[in-house]
Amino acid sequence: MNTSTKLSISAAATRGKILDAALIVLADRGYSAAGVQEIINKSQTSKGSFYFHFPSKEKMVSALVDQLSLKLVKRVQKAIQQQPTAIDRLTIGIEVLVDSFSRRRKIAQILVLNVMGHGQSLDRKFLPLWQRFADLIQTELDAAIQEKQIPPLDSSLVAQIWLGALHQVIVKWLVTGEPNRLTEATSALQTILLRGIGADITKLPKPV
């Protein structure tokens, strides 16, 4: 391994340590109270290393949102790709998304609650995340219409409504602790959302 490769690996490891520490600090304190120095201390790096990778706290948070959201989207996509019908994919997609946030509360704190509302440029970073999910939902809704599993509808609008419902349930859980486990809401969400588009909920797939 040459020197250049070693330096590249070392830099990537340092960047990863900073983002790992930022996830914890941001989830615990929120965007405004999260200090760069605290993130540096927790990551056991240096101020020079931090600013080498991230020109500002906002840029660092943007990178963290990109990393977390991409992993989440890929997890949902992987889980639904083997499902035989559009309704099956929508059903499992809801389950996996809720389960992912339930298992990773700190990630939910960042992606849903603690960072939004701290500047327009930062808020824009969340648009691609939610748009990815909106596009995924809309694609499967359109497929369900094509497969005659549901009647024709405005799939773009319905996708946004679904996201709003999911977002609200997750926010309530983060703020109030209800339900005790987020996954307790999965079945009701699946039933309400799918019944709302005219799907046959008697033939839903088993949980993954």
C-alpha cells in the first residue's frame, strides 16, 4: 500500500469518526446547542481535522444527513425489491421505514426533529431525502394502479400525504414517547394508509 493510499484511508477514517460523534451530539443536544468543539472532543480528532473535512458546522450536518438518508433509502429499497406486487412493496416499505427509525432513535432525532428549522439552506438538504421516499411511494402506487390492485388516483399527492402521516407519527414518538415502541404503530399505519387507497388489506404480506 503506497503512502497516498494510506493517507486517503486515514482521512476517510477521521471523517467517519467526526460524523459518528456528530450524530451523537446532534441527537442529544439539537443543532443550535451542538458545538463544534464538543464534536471534536468526542471524536478524538482536532480542530484542524474538522475544518479540513468540513468548512462549517452546517456543511458537516449536510454531510451527515446525506450519509444517514442514503443508508436508510437503500435499506428500504433492498427490503422491498423481492416482493411480488406493488401493494406488497408498499406494505413492507412502511414496515422497514418505521422499524429503521425505531431501532435508530438518534438517527430519527436528526433526520426528523433536531436539525430542521435552522436555516433555509440546511432545510433544503432534507428535501432530497423525503423526495426519494415520495418518488418510491409514487412509483409503487402507479404500479398498483397498473396492476389494478387499487383504483386510479393522484399518486403524487397520495405519496405526500403518506409521508406527512409517517412523519407526524415519528415526531410524536420522539417528543412524547408514544407509542412506547414506534413499531407498535406499524400495523395501524399500514391498515389506514392502504385502506385509504382502496387496497385489499386481507392479503398483506407477512412482516419481514
